Amino acid sequence: MPATLEQMTATSLSSAGPVVPFAHVGEPGTIRVLLVEDDQIYRDSLSNELSKHGFAVHGFADGASLLRALDSAIDADIIILDWGLPKTLGIDLLPQLRRHGVTLPVVFLSGRTMPANESLAFDRGAIDFIDKARGVEVLVRRLRRVVKASNRTEQLQTDRSMICGNLLLRPDVSRAYWKDTDLDLTLGENNIVHLLVSNVGKYITYRAVYDRLRHEGFIAGDGPDGYRANVRSAIKRIRNKFRALDPTFDEIENYAGFGYCWKKPD
């Protein structure tokens, strides 16, 4: 029988320092957070502040403690990773989580926001990147928006496979296969492909694509349309993964200045 949260707190997670356990998890609308932060004072303080806003928080001091907890089938809605974790940096922990089959949205917290780090986080599949200096109120709003968008995506998906020409989508496990080979798409990339294929033959706007990649209304880049550069980069990465398996791949079409379309199979 899997260990309970209380048992994990007393045993395998004892080295992680004080843990703020999930509270009131049965209350409707409670967002369950896994927080990985090595600074115990900040971790406890943030956990308490989030709890005051109705979140149920379970804290960990490092990635190893989180992975052990996930092996015990712990449930959550979102993961917050500190960028500068000891031993395994947060950015290196993210692909480990994906290899463990964890598809939860991941948000990074950083004490030093740098554009290069933010871009790298998004490239690895993070949903958001937030400067700690922005404060709890901003973090709370961003977390709620991410979870809301994630829940909406899950509602649109079913446990049935989707086939479009040589493409097989498995929404239940967020995997995509081209000619029976796993494309190893990130969660965000998989969401974009799912959106395009669900509207095969129709052009989807840059904004709609970016809403699926991040969350609705997320602002990024330079200027009100700065997100378009992020969308173009994401589509380029997706195309490259397909072309690594099939150099003739040309299923994603672009309408300059408007958006993208997945071509109807012949």
C-alpha cells in the first residue's frame, strides 16, 4: 500500500526539513501545490502565504525528495520549482519529471530573472517563469490561471487516441507519435500539436496557439504582439522534431501574420 503523506513526512522526507502538508484537500477548488525550494525559511513562509489564499502546499527541499514522493503516487495540480536548487538545478529536474511520466504544469521561481533562463525554462516545457520579487499576490494569480488553463485542456482531451495521417496522439499520456515513433514533445509542444490537429485544415491564430502553450492572456516578449516570436520558435522546434524523424515533413502551414494550420491528410 502506498505510503501516506504523513508517513512520508516522518520517514523518507525527514531530511528535507519541515514540510507543509496538504490541507483541506477535500474542499472544492483547492489547488494542490508541490513546492521545491531549498531555502527552508522561504519555503515555509511561501507555503504559509499560499495556504492563506486557499492553496494546499507540500514542500520539498530538493528534487530527490520530490521524486521519492511522486513514486508514492502523490496527487497534485501544479509544481513550483526554484531555479537554483542544490545538486540538481530546477531546469535539470524538469526533464527528469517528464521521464517519470509527470505531466503536471511546472512553474519556475527565480531570485534573479534573466531572459536567457526564462527562454530555457520555456524551451524545456515550463508553463510560467516568475521572479520571486513579484510577491505572493502576483504568484497566486498566475498559479490560478495556469491551473485553470490546464484543467480546460484536460477537459478537451479524452482517453481515446487521435489519428491524423501518420500522426498518432495519445492525450491520456500527452504523447505524440509520427510513423509509430515517439516525438518526445514537451507538454507545451504536445498541446500545440493537439490544438492544430483538433482543427485540421483550419488556421489557428498566433494568440490561440500561445494561449495553449502558456495560458490565456499571458504576456511575453517585446510589445503587445511580442508573443508571436515565442510561437514561431515553438513551431520551429516542433517542425525540427518531426523532420528529425521524417525530412519530408510539411504538415504545418503558416499564414503570415495570422497563424498556423495542420494540413488535411491526402
